[in-house]
Amino acid sequence: MRRDFEEPVRPRSGQVIGREELLVRARGQLSRGGSLLLHGPPGIGKSTVLRAITAEYAESARTVLRCSATESESHLPFLALVDLLGLVADEVADALPAPQQAALEAALTGRAESSLHQDGLALRLAVLSVLRALAARGPVLLVADDLQWLDAPSAELLAFAARRLGGMPVRMLGAVRTGTEPKEQEHDPYLRAYPPETLALRLPPLSRPQVSELLTAGGYGGLRRSTLRDIHHTSGGNPLFALELGRALAESPTPPRPGEPLPVPTSLRALVLSRLELLSAEARQTLLVASAGARPTQSLLQSAGRPDAEAEIALAASLGLVAAQGPDGHGPDGQEGAVRFAHPLVSAALYAQATPQERRAAHAALSTAASEPIERARHLALATTGTDEQVAERLSEAAALARDRGAPSVAAQLGLLAARHTPAGSRIGADERRLRSAEDALTSGEIDLAREVARDVLERATDPAVRVRAWMVVIDSAGQAMADVEAVFPQALADAGEDPRLLALVRYQLAWRALLVEGAMDKGREEAARAARLAATAGDRSTELLALSFQAQMETLMGHPAAPVTLEKALAEPQDLRVAVDHNGAGATRFRWLIMSDQLTDARVSITRLLGEVRRRGIVESEVHFLRGLAETELRSGHCGRALDLAHESLRLARDTGIGEAAGNMFTSLAEAAGGDVHRALVLAGDAVRRAEDDGDLIYLSRALGALGHAQLVAGDAAGTVRSLRRARELEQRLGISDPARGRWHGDLAEALVLVGEPAEAQDVITATREHAVRLRRASVLAVLDRAEALVKAATGRHEAAAQQLMSAQDRLAQLGYGLEEARAAFALARLRAEQSGRGSYDEAARLFRRCRAMPWLRQLDAVAAAGSAPGSPPAAASPGVSAPAAPESVLPHLDRLASTERQVAALVLEGATNREIAARLFISVKTVEATLTRVYRKLGIRSRVDIVRLAAGQRP
């Protein structure tokens, strides 16, 4: 097929969410002149994606033919043909032979009796001739939605023509409904109406973050993460179902409390329960009991008073309400007799449709039939109205059991149910149970639920101990953005009074505040030491251990000589196992000490053990941190592919829970720059810088600047590297961070300074950093500094000394196990030798980079080897367009359409500058920068900073 379609501008519709990868594949197919068939279940977004693709490519076609079939009209012959050709056939009909004209006119007008049987070949040839004639005038785009309702004659005619359009500029886009469960070749019959080699793409369900984005775009944002989780589960990731559930929540006068089912709108109930009337009343009751259960089986239903469950479930399966069992009697999940609904929404709709009395009866039956104590307690609570001390006690016991099993999210919901059933005057009050539930929610990563429950407790509680614990939950839920809860600390101190146990809790949080908000590491250390003394006085070993761990961490970063002694105190017995595996506990502090001391093997063992334990306990926040810690260990060891996978896993979990996303972006940027894509690294690091600035988090800001500077160096932007890392250096000096093993950016800064012609400043950086590295015995840092110093020597003509120093650095890095740093030293040595002799071999460096799976560095090496560049010139960029950010017009002809200020802003975005930095450098306000960027996006047909970088790289946003 000819490829004479022009590539269109591709504006991204705000309604097309979570389909980026699918759209990339679709665009690739269409740009090659191919055709496309989208398929998936109802509501999955086929029509939305089809409209978006059609809008992108319609302008490049001379003729656009459209039809959208409906079930009620599928019996009318030739209706789709009328929609497609009715308005254009007259343009070319005169060129058709008389028999074809007559057959086509009869089919399109219905004025004469016409059928495929009667007109046969004439009508088929007529449709083919029309399409060929239209294609001869220019490209044709044929778009057909809901192919499953296409009338049979039209489908046959399209199939006949499609098989014979080879070599003609005709592209066909279509969408067809297939089942909820993917079935092999289910869409094959519809492909017969499309040209050979048509690409069939199934639309998958949306992920939880994508559902969240969709709801926000639809005007249903601001929901609790636990509610978002419920919407995602109930909708099965189906966009239509998710939006309808979001609308129902927005319209509900009383939103569901945690643990209660979502309101299911009547529209969705009718959609998924249309066949429910074919069941008997008894069978419907059986399905209701199944919908109330967590993991229903046929035997459980029979124990719950449904004797005919097996036959009733089989009938429901035949109607598509329940997933069919396999021939071995096992359900889809492999469990014998398991009952699984065809879609989670079927279960939710059944439950929503029942009356409160029917629901309570179902739970009452399950409370005696379930064998699992947690399930029995939950069903008992949902079957009981009002307060009941016995029910509350059983729920509290079940919550403790769930907590011990590593299911804090379940414990949080059970705790709230326990509080709801707690009578006034109980031995353990309702507020105490709510507070324990909030702490469980924190553990499980449900930050907004924890904050909401804690605030609710604070509105009523008068007990100082309860209030201080509630304030701690509010502070912890703020995460890195401690500046947002400044007003909390005076209130917490007032509630603590002179009680050393309560004061220890508040002082420990004040230590974090000093670090994150004020950037005062000394003050944070002093507050932590004070908290540890208070906790020891009160006999609160848990808080004492946390405070000692924080103190040891600060002393390590400061290069304080007391750090080893403090860490030893934090690791001393007796230990609190929960604190020992916490990401702020002594185990995590010891891991940080190990990795900064170049003990990579011990660090890997330590962090792997911690990660396994927090996963077992369900401590989500610690899991996010420890995944990142393991990724860092793998990156230091030169296992770039493994590090990249772990970094993305940690980032997905951070985004899903809202925990530490800025830090996740920062480290994932480092992993991308080492083993992934340098453009993604730049975007992630830039985002990490902006988030840290917005949160007022100076500690992570210095790390984010280090990641940004490194990404800029790998991208070939030495000037940008110098700007970012000079800023990181100034910030860490102000914060009192003296240990160079913390950020490890010093060698990158020195290398970039050499590249921009500042070898004297590079030597100053090396000398100052080396002093701290020698004192703290940071062997790998010293080796990296030697590698950078060799570049200084080479830049000043001392080539032989530089070569000797590079060989020494490479050997030491290899012995320490720093694979990527070893490869970088080999690369620098190969470039130096190429400069000296006019030729050189990059084989050793290439072998080491391949062993590390360091793809950006391999691309850079290939470019240098091909160009024969000298060590004094900037390293080749991993991709074209990023190597010369100072003159982006040369790589971005798109900027020609921008005004002068707009071009300057876009150029600084390419360098990774934040809005604040751009405002400072151009002497304009931040709001002016934001407004200018909005104009840039509109003029370039893009939506974000990411797209500017992609344009620079020659990619299509």
C-alpha cells in the first residue's frame, strides 16, 4: 500500500487516558499505511480511542467515510453502506459501468429490490470501484465503529473490497465489541472485513493510577485512595464503569464509609444485571450471598443455607453472570468450587440492588458459615445494627489477627467497624479503636484515610495520650511536606504537657521538621537526642530506637565522629521488631551505613531481608523505601537492568499510594540514566526537583539536583550539569552534609567542569571532596574522584599521568564491585588513548557497559567511536537533540513559530530548569513563565514539558 499520507499533528485528547502505548502502536501501523481494528468489552474506551485516532489522521485524508452501527438497526440491509458511501458515491458513480451503477443505486436508495443474491458480483464490484475512484483522488480513511452490529450485506461488501485494495491509499479503522474475558481469536470474524495485515489491538483495563486520572479529568477528583482502590476493583479498570461509579459517589448525599460498598448507579445495574430476571428468586438470593462473601465457594454457600447452590451457580454461569468452572470442577482461580463473578461490577450491582434487610440476612448466614475468623467477624458486624460490645471485641481481635498476618488495610477497616459498634463507656473507647485503625491505615499506605480518621478523633477526644497519638498520625500523613502541618506542632506540644512519653513522640517529629523544613541538620540531631532521652525516661523503647536511628542517620550525613557509637546504641538490645524493620529504624540506618561504606554485598543482604519482612507485614511505606534501597544497591553494583526494574516497581507503588513520589522520581531518574532512556531520566529528575521545591524539602532537593545533573551529563549537556550540581553543592554545604558518599555527584560535577573549560574549579571540587572522603574512608568516592582528576590532567596536557590514574581508578572500582563506574573509567581511558594515538579501541569499555546493560552509555560510546571525538570535547548525547541545549533552535525547528520569550523559556525547559529558575534567569515572574509555557504548548500542539524534550529528541509526543 502506498505511504502517501502526511504525518498529522497529534494533539492528545484529555479524554484518552492510559492508552499511550496502544496509541504508539496504532500510529506506527497507520504511518505505514496499514489498517487497524480495536476490540474489547463494552465501556473499555474503544470509541473514544477510535475518535482520537480519527481526529489525528482525518486532516491527512482527502475523503473520510464513517459509519457507526447500532443493535436496533442491524437487521436493515445496506444501512452501513449508506452511511459510508451515501454522500460520496455520486461523485464517482458516472465512471461506473451501467450494471454497477444500477446495483449500487438500488442498494443505497432502497428504491428497487436489491440483495447480494440478486445483484451479486455487480454490487461487490461497484463498492470496490467507488473506493478505488475515491482513492485515485487522494487518501481515503474509512472508519467503522461497533462492527458487531454491522448489517450482514454491508459487512460482506466491505470484506470483498478490503481484500482487493492492495496498493491503494485506503486505511480502515474499526472497533468491535468482544467479551470481558480475552478469548483467543475472538475478533477474527471481523478481521475478514478488513485488509490483510490489519493490526488488531485489544484495549486492556486501566490501572489504578489511570482510573484516578480519568476520574479527576471527569470532575470526580479528590477521592480517598481507599475509595479509588474500591472504584478500580469494582470497575475492573473499565473507564465507563469507573466514571459512572465516580458520578454516583459525587451525587450520593451520604458517601460510603470505609469498608462499605460503593453506590452502583441504576444505569450500571441495568447494564450488568439484564439477565438476572431469568433466574428464580432463590437463585438470585444465592448470588446475593455470594456477592457478600470475600471468597465464596459452593460449599460455603451451601453452609450458609443455600442447598441448591451448585445448580443455581451453573445456571448463572450459563447466563454470563458468573465465570464458568473448568472441567475439573475448579473455578477460574484454581480453587475447588470457587464462585467468581464474570465482572466485579456484577457482584457490586447485586449487592447494591438488595435491600438493607436482605444484605444483613446474607451477612448473618455467612457469619456462621465462614471458617475464617476475620471473615466471621466482618460478617457479624455487617449483620448487626447499633452498638454491641461483644461484636466490637470480636472485630478488634480480628483486626489484631489481620495486623499480625501482614494485612494492615484489612485491620484498618475492621478497626473502624469495631469503633462503630463500640458502646459508650466501654473499657476500650471508640476513639482508641479509631486511632489504632488510623495507624493501620498509615502502615498500609492509605494516607488520606489515616489523616481523615485522626482528624475525626481530634474533634472529640480529650485524653492527652489519644490526642498526641492522633497528632502524630496527622504529621506522619504529611510525609515529606512537613511544612503543610506547621500549625500542628504547638498543639501537639500543648497536649503533651510534661509527660516524657508524649513529649518524646513530639520531639521526634520536631527532629524531622528541623531537617525537612529548616534544613537544620544539627538541630534535627539535637531534637532526636532529646527525644531519645525522654523516651528512655518513660520506658518507651520504640520511640527511643526511632530517635537514636534518626540521630545516627544525621551524624552519618554530617560525617560526625559519634555516628558509629549512636548506630550501635540504636542496634542494641532489646529491640522492637516493628521498629527494627521500619524505613526510619536502625535496620535501614545500618543499610545506609553499609552502602555508603562500599560494603555492597552486606548491604544487599541487609536490604533484601528488610524488604521481605515489611512485605510480610504489609508495611507499604517501608516497602517503597526498601525497593528503592535494593535498586540503589544493584545500581552501585552495575546491574543497571535489575536496578531499573526495581526503581520502576518502587515508583509505581509510590504513585499508587502517594508515598515518596518525589524521591521515587529522583532515583528512577538515576536508574533510567544508567540503564534506560536519558530523556525519561531528565523528565523524572526535573519533576523531582519541582516536587521537592514545592514541598520545601531541602534534603531531597539536593538529591534531586544530583540526579538532574547526572542525567544532563549522560545527555551531553555539560553546562546544565554544572548549573544543577553547583546548586546541589551550595545546598549541601548550607545543610551541613559533608559525606560525599551520600549523593555521589562530586565526580560528575568535576567532569562537567572540565568539559565546559573550567579545569581549575574542577580540581577545587576534587580536592575539597577528597578531604572528606579520606577522613571517612570512602574508597569508591576516592576512585571516582581520581577518574575525574585524570580528566583534569588530560585537559591540561598531562596525558600519561591521566592514563595511569584512569587505569588505577578502573582497577579499584572493579575490586570494590562498582561495575558501572568501572566501565566509565574504561571509557574515559579509551577516549584518552584515541586522542593520544589518533586511534583506539573501545572494545573493553563496550564489553563492560554491555555487562552492566548500561544502554545510554553504550549509545554514547557508539557515537564517540563513530565520530572519533577527543576527550576534551563533550560526550556525545545519547540521542540527537539534547547535546546542545544552548542552541535548541538547531534541533527544534518547531521553535521558529514561537516569540522570543517563548523560545527562551522552551530552551531553558530543555536544560531541565524549573519554573522558578526560568523566572530568575529571565527576570520575569513565575506566573509569567507558566502563562508563557501554556502558549508554547498550544503553538507546538503539545501538552507538557515532557513533550518539549521529546520534540527535541526527534520523537513525536
